[in-house]
Amino acid sequence: MEVEIVTCEEIENRVIAIAGEHTKLALEHLEIFGKPGSEKRCVEIHERIEQLRQERVELIGR
């Protein structure tokens, strides 16, 4: 098993990037929710947000 050593700053930067992407996706979801043809994209957004949450948990443990 390979272990990657990262600095606190690298972790902080990734957590900030995750928060930014999450916010962007949440805003997009608000804009398109309920509009005709938006169902597929809403599902994609939900899946990506869940991936981001999991990545955040792996980085900071909560």
C-alpha cells in the first residue's frame, strides 16, 4: 500500500475546493430544479455532491 504524504495546507486547499464545487452545484440545482428536462442533471448533481461529501470525510474525518 502506497502512502501519500500531504501538508496541512494541501488538505485545507482541497477542502476549500470541495466547498466551492459543492456550492456551485447547489446553486445550479436551485436554478434548474423543477424545470422540464432537469431530472437527469439533478440526479448527476446529487451524485457528485455525495462524492464530494465522501471525499471531505476522507480528508478530515467528518
